[in-house]
Amino acid sequence: MKKAKRILVFAILAAMLLLLCGCGMFRTRAAKAAIKMSKLDSLHADVEMQIGMGISLLGQDVNADTAITGGADIQRDPERVYVNLMAEVAGFEQNLLFYGVGRDDGFDVYSSADSGDSWTKGSVEDDDSSKNSKADGKSLFLLLSESAASFKEYGKEKVNGSDAIGYNGKITSDELRQALELANAKQALEESLDVELDDDVFEDLGDVPVSIWIDVKSGMIVRVEMDMSDVMQGLVPVLVDKAMEKTDVGIGVDTKVYEVTVSITLSEFDAVQVTKPTTLNIG
């Protein structure tokens, strides 16, 4: 399993950089940003996710609105990541911590749901399943570059206190489906949820509006925003239904997703050093 696949944020960045390679000034700026960011050894990402969701269980409606905010420090050599998130679900808050360390044959992830008082270890092993992905740089480039024609410059604004040029565009439903298939996302979901999904699970998920900001001075991508509402409205109920079928408890659950937005602001390029959390006792 390649390092880029073991660190989620770097994987997202790689996909977004490929997406940018379209035409005109957008392509020129994005190509330069891709070259610079591909050489980065570390960065910081501030993440904000808003989820509007409701659950109906045994005739009772439950508000499951969720807000997730926090930051991630990512380092590629040595391969480490530290994530500190605050999740608020239906008015209840929880501090979630993750610390990941790469090794030759996999990736160890330590997680805490009580602000670091206790930790649970999980591992991702390199195996043949990671080699089954049909994704490669060339095929992803050819696919995602098709989206770049939709991106248009809409002006400048301040990001991290510096001027950045903003672009709006979208990833179409068909492009998203092809990208997910290339990345073997169906198998990944089946393994993580222990369910069997239909072959057409990624059909007609809807478009993903995307906004991207490129810093004028540094040429780096400094912010990415995505509206995943249409995608999650189609995908989440399917995954919940499959999971409930697996439990075989006979209780009907109706899940509705109203809105899902994601904002990632990037900073501290090559200025981050990830260290082990002080409350984590490992060698």
C-alpha cells in the first residue's frame, strides 16, 4: 500500500491536484501548485464538516445534526499523522484524537474518544487487496482532468491572511462514480462495514460542487470546499440499510441527509513536525 493511500489528507490533495489540470490560466496555476505541493514533507490542515441529518427509529424522529471541527498535522517522512477533532452530535460534544505511524508493512493508528485519557490501537496491513485497485496516476489524471473545464475564477479573497484566487467548479456524478470505482471504494466500504454492496451503489450519486483557492504569493492550494449533500443523500441511507440488515434486529431505521459540507484549509507547509501525544504510552 502506497503512503499516499495510507494518509487520507494527502490522498485527497493528490486527487484535487489532478482535478485541477484542465485548461487556460487555471491549468497553469494548478500545475505549478501541484509541483510545489508534491514536494512537501509536511503540512497542517484545518477541517470543518457540517452534517444535517435526521433518523427515524420506531416512529420517533431523532435530530442527528453533526458538526466536526479540528486540525490535522501530517508528515510524510517519517510517516506520521496527528488529528484532533471536536465532534458535536445533537448537542453532545466529544473530543476525538488520532495518531498514526507508518511502518514497512502497514500503518498503526491509535484513537481516543476521551480527550486522550485512554487509547485504542488499530492496524492497517499491506496485503493483496490494496493492489487490486485499478487506480493509477494516468487513469485518474485522464478522468479528473475532464472536470477542470467547469472551473471558473470568481475573484480574490483572504485565506490565512494572504490573497488567494478562488475558483468554482464541480465534479459530475459520472466522474465521481468512475473515480470511486478506480479507487476500489466499494471493496473498502464492504470491508470496513462488513456488508455486501450492490454493484451499482455509486450510480447517480449527484454532482459535487467544489471551490478551490490558490495563494497568489506562494502558489500553493490553501483551501478546498466541497458540497457533498447530493452524494451523501443517496449513499448514507443505503449504507445504513445494509448495516441494519447485517444486524438482523428487525427494526426499521429511516435515515435522511439534508446537507453535508466540507472545508479544508491548508497551512504551515514544511513547518510541521508530528510527535507522539504525551498521554499515549507506546515505545
